[in-house]
Amino acid sequence: MTEAFDTIRAGYTACIVDAQAAGEVEADADAEALGTYFCAVIEGMGAIGRGGTSRAALLQVGIASLAALPITPLGAEHLGTADGPWD
């Protein structure tokens, strides 16, 4: 499991580094720590989901976890969807 966790964590970290380069996430954010955080959140969501936690509750956890991302104003602009803004 450690190898899989490390692979997934590296993917999240790379996405955060890319977002920093694009000016969407604050440049001084610790991309590796955030990658680890999101990997841990996803693992935790899987565990409680298997235990019967509702989809709605899991969605709330996922949305709340995004508050950890120090997004820039440009990043906030890019988070909108056809359904409206992310926040």
C-alpha cells in the first residue's frame, strides 16, 4: 500500500505544482504536504464510505477539504463550472 500511496501522492503533488506554475495556487504553499493531505483525505473517505457513510456526507468532506488549498484570485476564477462558482 505504501507504493500505491506514494504514487497517488506524487500525482496530487504534481497537480498542485502545476497549479502553482499557472498562478492558481499560492506559490509559497507546500505542494508536497498538500499532496499528502489530499491523499490521506481520499483514503479516509474510502474507509468511512465502506463503513456506510452516505454519499452526501462524503461530498461534504471532499468540498471541505478543498478549503486547504490556498488558491489565488486567478485560481478562484478557474474553479467555476457551468453550474456556477466552486464556492
